[in-house]
Amino acid sequence: MRLLIIALSGIGDALMFIPALRLIKNKFPEITVDTLVMFKGVKDIYERNRNFDKVIYFDFISRGLIPSLKFVLGLRKKYDASINVYPSNRKEYNIINFLIGAKKRAGINYLRQNFKNLGWLNNVSITENDSLHNVQENIKLCEKLLNINFVEEPDLEFQLTKDDEKFAHEFFSVNNITGSDLVIGFHPGSATLKNHINRRWEPEKFAALSKRLIEVLNAKMLIFGGPEERELKKNIISKTNSANSFLVESGNLAQSAAVMKRCTVFISNDSSLMHVASALKLNVVAIIGPTNPNYIHPWHTAYKIITLNLDCSPCFIYSPRPLICFRNDVKFKCIKEINVDMVFDAVLNFAR
């Protein structure tokens, strides 16, 4: 059997399919499992995972319609089955799954906008369950496709190379961070598509938290994020104004992950690096606003979710609709009124 995993929706979503992948390969080692990805961060993760036979990378966003269509048709009829990882509630993903032409095309039957987004093009499906984690949804979808019941729910995995570890060693050496130092990391960014920038805790609060952790715990603070978040990170470094605050810049996601491994605590918005931290078994403090924590809470690691539990939350759902706040008092109150004390107290529980 030849199986294609279509993981186009993002880094965190791709990571949360890995437990299902591990179950498939453990039970059916004879299955050839390839994957189609369009983000370099996903490529970094999947190329390092031994359970994939081939990683196919294509940047659909920059290549345009006609080249993308030709590329997809080049994969047609090469696979017996294909899976759109959860969540992938976009018509473009369902069209790609359909055009690849596998006899069995698996995807979630979403509770919202499934018909509009052409979910009916998939012929193997389970119904979305808002009480389940993304990892669990992916496992259940694979159970349906393969007609089997898995009893395990494995960990996330991010396998690192010696070169990745060498990068981290050099980073700590250059910055004089030793094995006895308390190292705390955070990611102040998040995706920005579909208005998701409003899932972010304010940079001023990250800076205030960083200053307090340095003053109280003498922590070495590492600020992570992608190249597109460099100005955000520099802004926080500037506001923190401390020799104990360090900007982490790397050549790829795996190098960043190798540095992250050294952190005692990782503080993050709802973002891909929150899931990378989970894969690395770090203590995670997750600052969650409009998202349903059932979907994305840190998986199989120690964590604390900071949320206001407003009556209107969660309001973020898996659909192409932009993130919108309907409150009349404070827009995106669920994230804006989380204060520094709440996050600081959670960090103390892990750092002392």
C-alpha cells in the first residue's frame, strides 16, 4: 500500500499528526508513507522523522495556480490512499486530495462549513469532535482509513540531528550560558493569516514578564520566532533592556528546536513553537485566547494554560473564516486582559 499524508496547513498541525504516523508504521511497517508539505518548517520536521519514506515539498503559495495544478496532477494515481491531516478545513486542500486521485481519500467531516469547503470530496471520514485534541482526531481518522483500533496515543516527536545539536552548543557557548543557568524561553509570535495576529499576547507584557523573571530568578531569557518575527523579537529585547535577554536566530526550525531543548520553561502564545516545546518535553506555559484548548493544549508534557475562560470563548473554529471578535466592550478581551502576574505565577511553579 502507498499512502500520502497531505500536511499543508502548518507546522503545529503537522507535528500533531506524528503520533498517528508512528502508530501506522508500527502496525503496518510494509506501508510506504510519503508526505506532501508546503512550509519549510514542516519539511524540517518531517525530513528528520524516520517513519516517512519521502517528503515532497512544494510552495503552493508562491508558485501560483497553473504550476501548482501541474505539480498536483504529476502525483495523480501514484497512491492507494491519502489523508488530509486535521485540521485542513479548506476547499483548496480537499481539491488537492481529490486531484491526486487515490482510491481512498481521508479527511475530517467538519462541524462547520464542511460542505462549502468541499469536504464531500473525501470518501473516508469521521465527524469532528470539539472535545478531542488534534492528535486524537488524526488517530481516529487513521483508524477509520485502516479499519483498526489503536490503543495508544503516542507523544509528539521532533528528531534532531548532530548538526542541529552542534548549532545549539555553539549558541550557548557564544552567549556564555552555562549548564547551571536557569534558561526560560518564549515565543511572542503566532500565525498572522486570517487575522490570527490577534491570538498574540502583547509584546509589552512579554517584555515586562521577561524583566521580572530576570530580576526574581536571574533567568536567562531566550526569545524565539521565525524570520518574519525578527522586528517583534528585537522590540521585546529592547524593552527588556537586560544582558540576560537573548535573541535566538537560526537557519531553520530544527536549529531553534535544538536551542529550545535547554529551556526549563517555555512560554508561548497558541503557536507552532508551543507544539515544538511539547515534542521536546518542556514545561509549557500556554497563553490561550480565542482557541479551544481541547484542540491544541500541549500534548504529553507538563503544562499550564493561562486563559480567562470567558463566556464567549472559545470562538476560534477550524474554517477559512478570519478570526473575528464580536464583543462590544473590549475586542479580543480573552487575550488582552491576561495580565503579567497570571503568567509569572505559572512560570514560578515550574522554575523553582
